[in-house]
Amino acid sequence: YIDNPLLYYKRKFDIRCFALVTCHNGKMKAYFYRDGYIRTASKIFDINNLQLGNKFVHLVNDAVQKYSDEYGKYEPANKLSYQDFQKYLNTQFTDLNINFERDIIMQVKKIVTDTIRATFHLLDSKKRVNSYELFGYDFMFDSNFKPFLIEVNSNPSLEISSALLQKIFQAMLDNTFRIEVDPLFPPSGEGFANK
């Protein structure tokens, strides 16, 4: 439990980002998708009144938040783009000059890299000729901007609950297929051929 979480307008949040791991003939590669999103809580966090039983204060995933009576009250589907979060950092931490890409995502990328290096021998244990897997990573930060990996999802939800997620997921899946599927089945540019 993080007792001093970094907050977004007094509410907890986490960062969801994605990594793709591919394996071709025993050679693994990993890719970090540059865009992700921020998931926010519907209720205000107060260290003096923790409300540990209130999931809407502490758990920011959609499976919980979509049942809150304040879901979407502050942000569409409780989601923010990295750019919107940068605007928050610019106004709330002006003296620190925090750059989301430089100061936050670089820490996230390092941890993602470490997790893949630590588990690469388990990722394709059957040694298939061609395989790939998309991972969803969830991170929280404390008030000193120290990152904490909360979990890694081997089957991340791609449910579209906002225009932001539609844009991110479509671009991410296009990139995934371009990296993994197109080399095996080159697109003809004409759609499916009739036989």
C-alpha cells in the first residue's frame, strides 16, 4: 500500500501502458508502445479518512469504477491522455518542471524492460516458431514521483469506454499487427482476394 500516492486533483490514479513481446524462431524482441493512458478514481483520497472499504477511492480499473455514481464525472470514462496529465503537472508542480516523458515514462520503460529481461525464458516456454503477446502494465507513483509496478496483465482489457481509448487501442493494434502479422502474411493492399 502506498500511503503517500501521487494524486490527480486529490484522486488516486494509475498509468496503463503496453508492451509487445514477439518470438520468431527463438529470437525474442520487445516493444514499448509510446502511448498509454491515465485511469482515475471517482472519489477523493484522504489519508486521514482512508475508507479502505471504498473501492471507488482506491481501485481505478474500469471493472470497479464503472459502478461508481461519479464514474465519468471528472474525465470521460475516468481516463486521461498523457498530454492532459502533462498539463496537470505543469500547473500543479511548476517549481519541479516535471516532464511526463522524461521523468515518468522513462522510469516506467526501465521497469518494463527489467520485467521482460527477468521473465523472457518463461514467455515462450513451448518454443513456438512464431508467437507474440501484448502485456498491459499498471503503475502508480508516490508523491516523490517514485514508480511502483502494481501488476502486469497478460490479457489486458481492450474495452473501449471512451474516444481516447478508441484512438489508443486502434493505433496500438495496428502497430501490433504491422510488427507481428504483416511480415508473416504481407498485405496485398487490395483486401481479401476472391477464390
